[in-house]
Amino acid sequence: MVLGAGVVWYFDPTTASFFPFCPLLRFTGFACPGCGLTRGLHALLHGDVLTALDFNALIPLFLLVFGYLFASLLSIAVRGRGLMVEKWNLWILWGLLAAMIAFGVLRNLPFYPFTILYP
């Protein structure tokens, strides 16, 4: 993950052609909930928080999820077991899924307040 972040920091995703494209955006014109994450992470790694949020408003949520996964994998490597898993984690996963679906629908609406969310 650190190596991937280094690559995203060094190469600008708006000009580098080797970053993957979103098939949903390319073939339908609709932006998925993850569209703009690479460009947003590049902006965030360069200290431009507002531009990162402009590319994808859910970037803080994605960073929390990926940060938890990274910490859990690191814990498995060091201690042999991951971070604590509670029964309420299922509710968190359903909430994340609902937030991503709602964001994906809202960012594709073609009128004013929601056009801001489009990458």
C-alpha cells in the first residue's frame, strides 16, 4: 500500500496513461462511487484537500476503510491475528454499502447541487 501511494504521489493520474480507467464511466458515462479516487488521492498526497474532495467526496470514508484494512493486515503480520472484529461490523458494512449506493446515484443526477459531485 505504501508503494502504491508512492506511485500515485509521483505520477499525476490526469496525465499518466497507465492508471486503470473506470469501465462504468467509460462505457456508460455514469460515475461509480469510486470514480476520482486516484486523482483525489494524488491531490491529497500533495496537500490539496479541497481538490481531493472535489474529485470524490467520499475520499475520507475510503481512507478510513483502507486504513483499517492496512492496520489489520499489519496486525496479522506482527501478532498473527487481525484487529478485533465485533458483531456490529456487519452494520458498518451495510451502512458503507448504502452510503456508496446513495453517493453513486446522487453524483449522477443532472441538476445543480448534485452536479458538483460528478468527477
